[in-house]
Amino acid sequence: MTAYNEKQSDKKLIRINELDLLRFFAALAVVFHHFSLDGFAIDSMTIMPYLSLASVSKYGYLGVELFFMISGFVILMTASSGSLKKFTISRLVRLYPAFWVCCTITFAITLAIGAPEYSATLRQYLINMTMLSEFFDVPPVDGVYWSLFIELRFYGLVTILLIFGRIQQAEFFIVFWLIAAIMLEIFPNYWLRYFFIVDYATFFIAGMTCFLIWAKGVTWIRGIVITVTWCYAIYLMTDEIHQVEILIKNDLNPYVIAAIVSSFFVIMLLVSFKHTSIPGHSNWIWAGALTYPLYLIHQNIGFMIYNATYTVFNPHVLFWGLVIGILVLSHAIHILIEKPLARIMRSNLYKLANNLENLTRYITSNQKH
């Protein structure tokens, strides 16, 4: 298959409209959480709280857990073809173009208006551009990158399944991963907890199981996994309430958290059973496309703009103007930079992969003769 045809085949992958909409709402929840409360509460990253929304947006941090559930669904769907090459290229193309742009913009604005609260060095920026700064023990240019490091570790686990040709037996891995996560919760081991992403594994596992239900139907094993991950997710999210309350300097209701987490499972199961009606038949690609750059670009830039302009503008005008401005900027990044760059990157990566495959066949053929 030529690089062009592989590029075309990628575009024919099934797109589930509801997941685009869910991603967008998850990203907005995180944005509202950061802008209205989190930035002011945590180490005074901003000097402006927006208390009008704080009573609701204080739960917005749970949007990240919804991201992880959606990721479990989508990543297993992407990998289900069994092609390591397609999976690797699709992830590189999806992650890096927008990240490079958003990281560069954040770095430039940090240098321009960030001091004294925010700073970044050229070395820090260059290492961040690899998206591997966590593994070099280098601080991220923007704090939201922490979840990308979690995602990369999840991709690593899926990649291992692809390397060993076991993606079609993903269900066995899911059950093993769930058991391992629970056991490591009881008998902690730092490195094993890190490898198996224990703090967030239940959400990835639930999302992967939802994909299996969507693709192959429900079975008693999948039903048990969903039930266990749901209970486990509620336990994890309510168990950490005290730490989060200290962080955001607000009280949280465990019943509200349990209800929100439960709603994630209900919605994802509705998607799995194809019972989402109108949202499922509407095109939400535009919303899904905004989500990644919106998540990457909003936090530190928003906080720095707050600090620079809080005394100049009405708080309501500033808050909603900033939200709209970040949405517009995210759309511009996607349309003007991310899409063209991703197209070029995808084409070149397929050409490179095909050339390497041809070279490997040539060397193997010569060795046999």
C-alpha cells in the first residue's frame, strides 16, 4: 500500500460523533475549573477568582478522568487493526503538530509577560518539545502537560500489545490490568504502579471495555469489568477528596463526585450500545478538533493574561472574553497550523516507514541468498 493510500485509509476510520462532543465538554469543564477557581486557589497562579462559577466549576477537574475514558475507547479502536505502523503514525500525527504550536506559543508569551510568576528557559522549552520532559525530570512549560505523560504511558502499554501481536486478545490484558491495578492499590510498589498507571488505570480500562462492547457486544466478562471499574473509579475519586479540597481551598461533596463519575459510565455505555440518538447523528468533528489545542493552550496563557489585565477590565468581561478568545485561538491553531502540518507529517512518516520496510525486505532477501 502506498503512503497516499494509507493516508486515505486513515481518513476512513469510523468516527463516533458523540465522543467528539464529550471531549469538547470535558475540555470546557477543565477550562472553567482552571479559570474560575484553580488558578487563584493553587499557589496564587492568578490574582483573579471568578466566584460566580466556582460552586459548579470546582468539580471540573473530573473532566480529565472523562478524557482518559474516551482515550481508552478511541486508542483501542485505533489499534484494533493490529498495525503497529498505522497506530504509531496516527498517534504521532495526532499529538505532535498541535503540541509543538501550543508549546511554542506558551513559551513565547511566558517570556513576554510571564514574569515574575512564570518563567521558562530555552533548554526547558526544547526538551518540552519532545513531549518527554517528564522522563528527563524537566518542568513542563505548562502544567496541563501532566496528563499527556499519563497518555503516553497508556500508549506504551497498547504498543506492547501490538509489538507482540496480541491486540486481538486485548480483553485478557484488560482483565489482567484491572486485577494488577487493584492489587497494587492494596500492596503498593512504586515502579509497578507507575508502569500500570494505577491512579488512572480504571478509566482507561473502562473506556477500552466500552469499545469492546461497541464493537463486539456485551458479555458477562465485560459486564463485570465495567461494574468493577465503576466502583473502583468512585472509590478513587472520593478517597482523594481531602487532598483536592486542600488544593483548591473549597469543600467537595462526595455524593456529587460519585454522581458525576457515574454519569461518565452511563454516557459511555450509551455510546457503546449505540443509544445516543440525536447527538450521535450530528457532526461534532469541529468540537473534537478544538479540544486538543484548547486543552494545551488555555492554562498558563489564561493565567498570565489574568494577571496582566485584571485591574483594567471588568471581571465578567475578562473571564468570558478570555474563554471566547481561547476558543478562537484554538480553532485558528487547528485550521491554520495543525491540519496542514499534520498532513505533511503523515505523508512523510508513511514514506519513511515504507522505505524502511522495503530496505528491511531487501536486506533479508540478500541474506537468504
